[in-house]
Amino acid sequence: MGCWRGPWAVLGCLLLLLYLQPVPACPAACRCAAGEVDCSEHGLSEVPYGLDPNTSTLWLGYNFITVLGPLSFPPLPGLLLLSLPHNRLELLHEQALAGLRALQELDLSNNHLTTLAPETFLPLTNLVMLNLGGNRLGKLEPGVLHALPQLRALLLQDNPWACSCSILPLWRWLSHNREKVRVKSLILCRVPEQLSNYPIMAFGNESFKRCQETSLPAQQYITFLIIGPFSFMASIFFCTFVGSITVVFHNLRREPHFCRRPH
């Protein structure tokens, strides 16, 4: 029996070490398997804590998340897919996605986003697919798309796009990237009413001729309107002041007249 005690003891130790190895973290409200973390439909109001740094796919759809702040995600250097559809997202902080540099697919559809900062997307240099459909976007800053050099699929449907001069940067970007990007859905105007349901890509360059004319920004017009009246009043005050000084000086230089008695 003694000859067998050594090998069995070694095997037992190996099994014990294997059992005691740390199990990859998995938040209580999620299901985890082979790098995929599914936290969908759990009534979450924020990104759950305790995500495994080796997570490659993260599903967070159908929850109640309203804000993604700078600390919403831990560093997830291997995350390739992030899915956040059907939440209540209203705000993405400029640093919200800073730790997700490997991300290739991002689904932000069916939320309450009204504006997006280009700085938010600067870390996502590997992003291939972006879904912004079903939000409340009336325009899209050109810097958002210019920050995504690898983008190949873009979804922008079901947003209240305002087809005025503010849509020109988006129209221009889409026109210049017809071959590079597969726009998977029809992008329709919502306002003004006479252009409702009109496809944005049906516009031609002549449609934006008025927008491309050189004109002063609205802020400069406001500045002129404010400065004008003040300048006018200042000029009246200055002229009155100078005139008064001139009269006083002239009076001081005049010699006094004395009445002389006749001899």
C-alpha cells in the first residue's frame, strides 16, 4: 500500500488545485459562458459590477439604463460586441467607452439619445458596426462618423431627422461613403412636415446650395445687434462731453470786458 500512497497523493493535490482555481467573475444578474455575458431583461438601471476582464460579448438589452458615465464599464480589453438596445439611454459621457478599444459591434438602438459627442467614439478605432436606430436624433455631428475609420455597417433608421441645413454634414458623409459603408436601412426625414418620410439620400447637391452660401454665423449677428446700440449711445455721450469741454475752454480764454468811464 505504501508504494501507491505517493502517486495518489500527488493526483489528489492536482485535483485540489484545479478545484481551487479562481472561477471567472459573473454578476449575479447575468448568465456567463465562454466569454459571453448575458444580462438582458433583468431590470438593471446600470451596468452590473464584477464583469470578467476577458469578456468578449456583453448583452445588456431590455433594461432601464439611462446614463453611461466614465466609470460605467471596467476595462474590457477583449470586448468585441456590446449590445444595449431597448434601454432608456439619454446620455453617453465622453469617456463612457474609453476602456473598450477592441469593440467591433455596438448596438445603441431604441433608446432616448438626442445628441452624441464625437469624443465618445474616438477610442473605437476598430468598430465595424454601429446601430443608432430608434433614437431621438435630429442630426449627427460629422465628427462622430469621422472617428470610426473601420465602420462598415451603419443603422440610422427611425430617428426624427431634421432635413434642414443641419443635416448637410451627415448627407455629405453618407454620399462620400456609399461604397465603403453598407447603410442597412432607409433614412427618412421627419421634419419639416413637407419633407416627412422623404429619403435623405434622395437629396442632391443642389438641395443644399443655400446652406453652402457664405454667411455670418448667428452668434455674430447677435453680437452686432448688441454692440450697435451701445456704440451709438457711446458716440453721443462722447460728442456731448467733448463739446462741453470745448465751450468751457473757449469761455476761459475769452478776455473780460470792462466798462470805462468817459473822461
